[in-house]
Amino acid sequence: MLPVIFIHGLIGSFRIPSTLSLCPDLLGYGAEAQADPGEITIDAQVEYVRAAIDGAMPAGRAHLVGHSAGGVIAAVYAHRYPERVASFVDVEGNFTLVDAFWSAQLATKSPAEIEEILRAEPAIAHALDYQPATTVRAMARAVVEFTGDPGYEPMLREVFARTPVHLVAGARSRAGWDVPDWALNVAASHTEIPDAGHMVLDDAPEAFGELLARLLD
């Protein structure tokens, strides 16, 4: 199987189920936690991912897996570098501003308020040591700005037209994922994972791994 590139969301990281995988820390996360929040944009993250992929595999194609805000980064990468992308697995990635409601809420908060909000969420509190609240705010603002741009949907349509895109959601959170009808109609597949919410890899890692193996076989 071709390599799989995992791109984590607003709250890192992304547990990967395969040794044939690369999961770079985005700017502001993990090993890159000291990155200047003022330099964190979607374009900057895409180019950072490009450099990481080029360093790991200078040639050839890979499968992309993007979760939540990471789905935005993966989509832009797939649009910008289609020759490097075999397929794109979109795990509740942000399609619209309606979909990016969590980012929209956090984008207006102070770092202290973000820290308080996230620590009150049991599903993600364990991941808070992976990135500072300043990173979360910077990424939230970047997602809101990018997904609110009128050019975002046409770009997504181009990605779907030339790349197999698999849509994956947790059954508990699917109702809140604002997927346009056009995307559902042209997607290569659409799967809901039972007993899982938005944090699919935390809720059902084995089921997600099995699904990924089938989709990318």
C-alpha cells in the first residue's frame, strides 16, 4: 500500500494505526509548539506539510487522511499538489463556516479562556499538553478565515473532481457535520463509524483502522 499521511485537527495529535504512515506535527503543535502564532495560517500549514512529505518521500503519491481542521489543510494540499495525492480520507473535515462552529467560538477567546473551555471537555482534555492555547486560537482563526472565503467551495469541488475522496464520520457526530449535497453525491464513499463521535480515532481506533485498510487497499 502507498504511504498514508495523517494531518491532525485543531487539537493534536493524531494516533496512527500503521507503520507505513507519516503524521507531522503541524506548526504550533508537539515538536513545533514554539512556532510563532502570528505565522500560523492554512497556507503556512500546507507548505509545512509539503516539506514534511517531501522530506519523507521525495517522489510518488500518498493517501491523505485529514481530521476536522486538518481536513482543510489536506484539501488545500490535494488541490495544490494533485500529483502527490492518491486519495483523500476526509474525517469530519470543515466544509463551511457552519461546520467550523468550534473554531468560530474559540477564535474570539483569550488563551486563558480557551484553556478553561478545553479542560472542561473530557474527550480532549488529555491532548491539551500537545499545543498551547495560543496555537489553538491561531488555528481557529485561520480555519474561520479560510473556510469563509468564497473561493473555498470551488477549490473543494476541484479536489473532489480529480481525486477519490472518502468521507468518514462518527455516528454520534454525523448530524453536526455540514457536508454539502454535492460532496455526498460525488464522494468515492461515505461511512459512519458506530459508537464514535467527532474524535473518531479516540473513540473507535480499531474500527477506524479497519475501515482505512479497506478504503485504501
